[in-house]
Amino acid sequence: MTVAARPSDTEQHRDWSKRFREAGRDIAQGALKFELWTSLAQDDLRQRYRRTVFGLAWLTFSYLVFITAKIFIFGALNPAPLAWFAAYVTVGFLVWQLLNSFVVDGCTSLINSETWVKGVQLPYSTYFYESIWRDIIIFAYSAVVAAVVLVLTGHLPGWAALSVPPALVLIVVNGLFVHMLLGVICLRYRDIAQIAQTAMRVLFFLTPLVWTPEQVGPIAAFLVWNPFTYLIDIVRAPLIDGQIPALSWIVSLGLTAALGAVAFTVFAFFRNRLAVWY
């Protein structure tokens, strides 16, 4: 009886190295197809608002109505000055909307691209970039409302606001990692997408968006386990409090590194199996 030879450590190392190189090449080649994934994202949004009077301006208007209702409803329950609370809620929701979109859309980024995957040979990361770019466009339209609220409430940008662009870049990088991780996992196990969406609805109430830590007393201690708290804080604190939260930056960078390592490993290991999972 012949016994199959087990792969040596050297062969396994070469296999892993090859997988990582191919995954890195996929990410790089997908990024180079900038014109394709930006056009796909913009066309998708245009189709959503086709034959409407205001078109994409509905993104700004809907966020304005939503945030106005939140400010007046929850502002009456919060002891903080209304002007400060308005800026606090507006910026917090703006970042939360982006983070939530990254998670929810990341789950379905490969699932919704089935026709493209089967019909056109493109790097898988192309569909990640398309989804992320679509979320960034929505964020940009909503950011108009946030900018107006900050000006009206007297929160003019100071030197600390210089940290906001790098903070947003870090959040987008996290968005790419989330797409790489959840896009692969949800393609194989479709129920994970429903679990993730439900989890985000619960985390909405556990994240300081319409309430401040001072309001919840001892419960605020649990905020240290909520990664969204730190990612929101690195954008919100410089804009409304005029300070750069060092702890939130340290935690956010650590979380990004850990998420990136896990996401890239999962993407590299299962990338060759993705087409079979459709």
C-alpha cells in the first residue's frame, strides 16, 4: 500500500508565499482599474435615483431630515447645550453611516457581483473598491450637512482638524479590510451577512451617537470594547472638541493592523476558491 507523501515545510511555505503574492497582486491590480470601479459605483447610484427630480441630491436631503429629527428628539433628553449636541450627533452619525455601510455592503460585495465574476475576468478587489467608492460618494453628499451644522453651531475647524483627513483615510483602509474579510466569508456562508446586519443594528444603540458616556453612568465602561467608539472619536473629537484623542488613535491603529492581518490572510487563503462558491 502506497502512503501519500506529506508536503514538506518548504513546500507549504512556498504555497503560502504564492497565495500572499497573488492576493497582493489582486489588490494592486484592482486599484489600478480606477476608471472601471468608479464608473460602476456612480452608475449604480444614478440608477437608484433615476427619474427623480433632485437625483443624487436626495442623499443630502434625506440625511438632513434624518439628522434634524435626531437632534431635536434626543437633544431634549440630553443635558448638554443644544449647539454642541447637534454637532456631536451630526458628525457621529456621519462616520457611523460610513462604517455601517462598509460592514453591510462588505458582506454582499462579492455576492452581488456574481454576474460580473462569471462573465468577466477581473481582480476580485475590483468589486471591493466599487462598493467602497459608492459608500464614499454617499458619505460626501451627507458631509455637506455636517459642514453646515458645524458652521452654524460655531464649531469652526482648528489646528486639531488637520487630523481628520488621515482619520478618514484610516477608516477607508478599515473598510477595505472589512470587505476582504466579510466579502469572502459571506460568499461561502450567506447567513453571516444577516448576522452582521443584525449586529450592526444592536451596535447602533451601544455606540455613543445620540447619547454621551456621562448619561449612561457605569455602562460607559463597556464602551472600551466597542471598536466603533474609537473610529468615530478620531473624527468627531477634533471637530467638536478641538483636540486629538491620542488613546483613540492608538486603539484605532492597533485594530486596523489586526484586522488587516486577518483579512489579508483569509483573502489570500480562499481567493482561489471564490468562483466555486457562487
